[in-house]
Amino acid sequence: MGKIPTTEQDSNHRHLEQMTTAELLTNINREDQTVAMSVKKIIPKIIPLIELIVRKMRSGGRLFYIGAGTSGRLGILDASECPPTFGVPDDWVIGLIAGGDSAIRKAVEHAEDNPDGAWDDLSSFGVNSKDVVIGIAASGTTPYVVGGLADCQNRGIATGCITCNENVPILRYADYPVVCVVGPEFVTGSTRMKSGTAQKLILNMISTSVMILLGRVRDNKMVDMQLSNAKLVERGMRMISDSLNISNREARQLLILHGSVREAIDQYKK
């Protein structure tokens, strides 16, 4: 029997059911505090992946995430937040999950065990060598993800991965591997906890940095965000008011006229 993967190793804590609420929260938080430092250590591995994505997207490529379960949901979450946050088209960043959209809310039995499933899903979007495909799998063994990356590599499509185990199959098929070992989970094997947190942090870093490098942020402001609710309209108004040193009333009128913070500022300056 081989070495037990880190994500499956026994928790550092025993008899969880005997802990008080305060003890549970304190111990979970203590474990969570280690995650950010684990991510910090692997920043040098994330940099070349981000720089690749920026080059590909500047040439018309797209970014795909593929995953199953928690990993798939995290990829979909990150992808779905790019259009409203950065004002980019829906097909710039695409998240795919084993079992399809119904698996976002409810587990689809055995969907992650199909090594051909990811390629079938990617093919429906016409994935090609202009694109980058990142496989997300805490275990590093998920057949849906491993098979998808292998199929992409065989067709000359650039691949990356985010995993929380070393020496796992996914690494063979990732041109740009990101391995973030966070140690055993508080509840043994529950990778939605520290592993999921690490994956979320890394996905935040990737998509945010890519969009900034592609010019979708000005100074520190989301000038291309979609104005889809009252809160965002108010935020946009403040951005314009602060940038141009004008009243909120005038800023709101400019925002209504141009429908975009960036356009409102640029047109006013002309």
C-alpha cells in the first residue's frame, strides 16, 4: 500500500464530536490560518501560469477551468464573477463541472469518474490551441480532470492545474502545475475546507491578476464593472465623482448618459 495522499491523511484533531462550539470554531480557524502561508510559498509557480494566460488572451484565447465537486464549483464561481466585476464577455473565462450545471447544486453520481467527460464538455465550446485549460482537483487524481488535461495536451492546448497533493497523476498533464499542500483537513478528507480555501485564493489571484494585466482595472477601481444593481450604480457614481472631482449629482448624470464608469470618465476628460 502506497503513501496516503496529504488530503486523505488523518486530521490533526480527534473526537470532534466531543468539542464545544467554541473549540470547534477555534480549531477550524487555527487550521485555516495556515492556508494563506501555504499559498504564499507557491507564488513563484503561479506567476508563469498567469503570464501565459495573459499572452493567450491578448491573442484572442480563452481561459477554461475544469473540475468536479467542490473544485468544479469553485472554478464556475470564479468564471461567473469575471463578467460583472471586469465587464468582460461571458466566454472569456469558462468554468466546467463534471456532471454539467445540475452538479453545481447536487452531486451527480460517478460523473467525475469519466475520463472522457471533460473533453466532451470542452469540445462543445470549440476549445483550441489559442486557449488555456486549468484542471482543478484537490486530490490530483480525479479522472474527469486528469483525462481532460491529457486530451488537451495531446492536441497542443496549454494546460495548468491546481492541486493539493504532490506526486499525483494530474501533474503529468499540466504544463504549468500549481501544487499547494495545506496538510490534513480538520474533518479527515473533507477537501472543501482547507484545500477548497487554498483553491479559492489561487483562483482569485489568477483571474484578478489576469484582468488587471489585460487593462480591466484602472488605478484600483473596477471601471468596467456591470451596473447591475443599485449598489453598483452608487459605487460607479463615487468612482466618477472622485476621479473627476465633481458632485455626486453630476457624476450620476454622466454614468446614466454613458452607461460605463470608464466611458463617463474618458468622455468627460475629452
